[in-house]
Amino acid sequence: MCRNIVPLNNLAPAATDEECHDAALQFVRKISGANAPSRVNQATFDRAVAEIAQATRRLLDELVTSAPPKNRQEEAAKRQARSAERYEAIRVFQEQKRAARTAS
């Protein structure tokens, strides 16, 4: 799954239409393999984003849960911590790789 798409269900306050659109845009970019479509494909790309954003909004509006809503700030902090760990691990790996190359 694309790391830029964050879970939008059961948040306080609820997900906005803009967040649904942003998630749909990331999804379409991922599956189409295009960050920015060509002019000839722009209408198709935009239509797919709009349809997926609508479906996302409907899904979020219709989901039912008994769990208490998640705090947005806490969830964002968790995502940032995971990202920092991931990038630190990559940095350490790259340093070790460079050190191994210079030692050879």
C-alpha cells in the first residue's frame, strides 16, 4: 500500500472531503504509474480521482464501529515516528555499505 495514503476511518474529527480526494489522488497515481498524466489522459485521470474520492467518502460515511475515535494528532505522531525509524534504518544501512566499500 502507498505510504502516503493514511487510514481515514474513525478519526476525531472525521475525515474531510479534501482528505478523501488526496487519498484518491495518491491511489490513482500509484496504480496508473503517473504522477502527472499527459494532456490526452488528464480527463480520464481526473474522472478516476473524482470517482474514487466519492467512493471513499461513501465508504467512510457508512462504516460502523464500536471503537472510540482515534486522535488525529496521536495518529500523526505515530506515523512520523515510524517514518523516522524507517529512514534512520536506511541511513545506517547506507553508511555501513559505504564503509564496507571503502574497507575493500
